[in-house]
Amino acid sequence: MAGIFAIILANIIWGAAPPVFKYALQDIPPFTLAFIRFFFAAFLFLPFIIKYFHTIKSKHWIHIILGAIWGVSVNVSFFFVGLEYAPSINVHVFSTLVPIVLYVLSLIILKEQPHPQIMKGIGISLLGVSLIVFAPVLRAGITNVGGYSLQSQFVGNAFFFLSMLGGVLTAIHYKKLGKGPNVLAVTGLQFFIGSIPFIPFMLSELHTWSPDHLHTQAYVGIIYGIFFSSALGYFLHNFALTKMYAQQIGIYAYIMPVVAVIVAIPLLGEYPDIYFIIGALLVFAGMWVSERHPHYQKLHKKLHSK
């Protein structure tokens, strides 16, 4: 249950992140915010890095480094670049692919056993998220969403896909770490390593932006980014990977778009409609179907018996 609670809380935190960061980016450039968010969050884990550094063996480093590059550098960079070419609602279209891609990769790379009931739950939740995501697209007309052309959307969608893939691959790498390295130490190293590629982009932004321009919006994004979306969110996600199978993690990603809309109501004045309500019900129905099936009970017993 600890793993389930951790991954649910992590996805609630990350689900609230898009409207929070959209609010903050009115006041601070994206790569500057990304660097501050991860680099300073890493210092929160410095005592654990020092204390548990000895638990990290040479065989662990390749997965820590690649996990940091995929999960922080690639995931966040392509997300921000994609926003320049395509509307933000397209991000959720690709986030719905996470459980399916993670499920397939967990079978191929991690050699986990397939469980059809998990796919049934994924299918139900996918239907719910699709209803939430595609409703505004169908109403607005796909060629007119946000004023972006089809060619521009194609480029942006390609970046969103790469961003999604980065998030999936980091889960695979950190799952391969096993239970050896301390989770807190690994999370801190992930932030230090992953923040380095942001530096040249941040330096470019500082030519036209200064910290003197910081106002309330930026501070909201910085505080939320450091303490919640980075430190707490990534720790909970990495912790969950030590308690659950990778394919089980994916189903909880459907919480994020639901939470995003809930947070956007008071923060950005964006309100849900009947499509959101029905879709949200399907999302949680799919999670219930996957979690309640006997296959999952066996997975829990097998995992905790190790």
C-alpha cells in the first residue's frame, strides 16, 4: 500500500504542475525555471547523498545517469520546446500513451509477466482521458487549436512524444536499480545530473531576462517546483518503483490530467464540462479495475515476499 499511496500522491503533485507552471512562466523563462527547480531541489537531498553514497555501486551509475538525462533533461526540455509549436492540450494526448508504452517496455526490458487485466484497466482509463483531452479539440477544430498550423502541430507533437518517452525510460532505468541504492540519494543525484544540460539554455535566456523581474507568479513556480514537483514528486515516484512493478505504475498516470483541470479552475479560470466529469469517472474506474483484480493481489504478495 505504501507504493500505491506514493505514486498516487506523486501524480497529484505532477498533475497540478502544468497550471502552476503556466501561471509562473508569465514571469520567468522556462529553462531558467527548470534549472532553478532541479538544481536547488538537489541540495535538499545532499545530506542523503553524502550519507548513502557508499550504497551506489559502479553498476548503478549507468542507470542513474541515463535515468537523470531521460527523466529530467529530455523530458522537461522537449516539453518546453514543444509548447512553442503546438497547444498545451496536446501534451495530455501523449501522456495517455505512458501506461501503454511503460507496460510494453516492462515486458520487453524488465521481463515482467503480462497480465491482461491490467490492459483492461488501462483501456477504460484511456477512454476517460481521451474524452477529456479530445473534447476541446473536436469543438475548436483541430487546425485552429491555439492558432497553430498542422505543420507546426506535427513538430510540437513530435517533441511531446519525445518528452513522454523520456519519462517512460527513466522509470525503466530506475526500476533496474533495484533496492540497492538509497532512494533519497538517487533522487538528489538525478536532479544534479539532470539540471546540467539546462545551463546553456538558461544562460541564453539571461541575456534578455534578469532576476530583478521576479514577481509573485515566478515565486509560486519556484517554490512549487523545488519542494513539490521536483523534490517530493520525484522521491515519491522513485520510492514507488521500489515497491511496485513498472507496469503497475503506469495506470496512475491518468490521475494527472484530472488534477490539472481541478487546479486550473481557481488558478487560471478554466472550468470543466460534462466531458471532464464523465472522463474522470472512467479514469478512476479503470484504476479500480486494475487494482482490485486477483492478479494484482498476487503481484503484491510476490513483491513483498522478496
